[in-house]
Amino acid sequence: MATSNKQSCPYALHRAMEHQSEGALDAGAVDKTTIQTLLLVNVILTPVIGEVGVNVLFKRSLHLTSRTFPWLTMAENHGDTGDLLASLSARLAGRDTNEAVEASSALLVGFTELLATLIGDSLVKTLLGSLSASLAPSSNKHETTPEQDTTS
């Protein structure tokens, strides 16, 4: 999972950002897609590891990512995930587009890798596999299946 995530996460994130910004990719689109993705991760993982668990993993992955992107460094006094995401949002929106994409990708990959060390690759794939579909452009989500074609 970790190796395939490093290769597919930036591509999926970049495609989602381009789609949401209707081709005019900027730091605002990067910010919006990253925060939306992290909110989805929070919703998916909270029933499994709890809100505190998700928050701790997020803080740790943010700390590790800030080694490469020092501008992501945040004070430890953020109480909940909402505060952290608001702070991350402001930091991403104020950066160069390419730098924001790289930092977002590194953060999401780092989070996934930390999670995989705790619960295993298989469970991460099961839990977060639907995330790839949610990042896909909406035109891909509404394709008909063979079952739908036969009922039409």
C-alpha cells in the first residue's frame, strides 16, 4: 500500500484538484481538495480509531511532513481536527501551486503510511479504498454499469 500510494496519491489528488478548479489549478484548489480529503478520512476513520486517534495521526503526519515543508509547522496548541484543518488550509492557500500540491501529497501519503504501520496495509486499503473514488472527477462516478444498461 505504501509504495502504490506514493505513486497514485499525487496523481489522484492533482486530477481532483484540476477537476474541482475546472482546469485553473491554483493554491486555493489545492487547499480545498486537501481539506475535503482529510475531512473524508476523518469521517471514515473516526468510527475505527476514534477522533483522538485520527487527530494524533494527523498531527504526527503533519509534523513529519513539516520537516520537508517547514512552512507547515504548527503550534501544538490546536485543540481539535477542525482547528488543525483551518490552519493547514490557510498555509496551503498562501503557497505556490506546485509547492502546495507537493506538500499536500506528502501529507496524505505520510498519513496513510502511519496508519498502515498501526493497522496494516490490508485494512487501510479496505477503509480508504473508497477515497480514490471520491477524488475521481464526477463524470467518472456516473458511468453506467452493465447492470444499468440492461435496465435502461
